[in-house]
Amino acid sequence: MSLKKTSSVIALSALSFVASASSGTIEWTRDVPTVCGITIDDGSGSILFQDDEGGKPTVFTVKSNSNFQGNQMGAKLSVQVQSKSDNLRDIEEGDTILHVLNSKSQSKSIDQWDGSPNAFIPSGRHESYLEIMKESKDIEGGVASMTTLLTVDCSK
């Protein structure tokens, strides 16, 4: 092999070695859509009065991938009274409590009914009980009912 050919091969080999790197970075990305909502799984429950032992809960599911309170996904829940039966018309907001129980047996009590977000509720399935802070004997006879609107707010 001639000296000219050998020099060309060595120069080409040196250029190839200089052009290649020993490491490189790749960035992986994906846009994760925001999830925020509530599903009413069972919207019919019984009202509990102070002299009651138990009742049928309502069931709802909060769906949120918003990060609240130390890496816990969830939303702020607001409750607003839509309608009441005549025999509950004199019941004050402070006499009514919504108890929310999640699958980890953690509970929240909500006594604000003006529709403002006031309680953090983690994502997942929840049971809720409506308690009226009066005994049933103090309520006029007939069917007592209350309809509420539950709203979730996933903004921080």
C-alpha cells in the first residue's frame, strides 16, 4: 500500500472518531389533559336526624388530576341547596351538615351551603350523609327532602 493511500485512510478514520460523541440526550414529552369532574353514582340517600342511628348514603366520585395538599389529587367541593320540602323550609344552614366519607374512612363535614368551594375532597369514590341537627319529632310529618347541587373546583 502506498504512503498516500495509508495517510488518507488514517485521516478519514480520525475524522470519523472526532465526529461521534460518547453520549447524547433525548427529551420525552407528552401533554397530559386536565381531568376535573364529579359523577353522581347514587344520588338518592336518606336524611339523618339527631335521633337516627343510620341511613342510606349517596355515592359520588370525584375525578381530578389536580395536585392539592402534598401530592394528593382532588378538588374543592361546594354544595348549594336547590330545593327543600315544606317541612324543612325553616331549617337553617347551620343546622344542616353534609358528611363525606372516602374509601380510606377519612371524613369531611361541610356546613356551608352557599355554593362556595370550602372542602378539599380527594379523587375517588365517596359516600355522603345529610344530617339535620334536629330530632325527627321536631319536624312536621310527611316526606322530608332536600336537593343539593355538588360542584368541584380543581383550580389551586
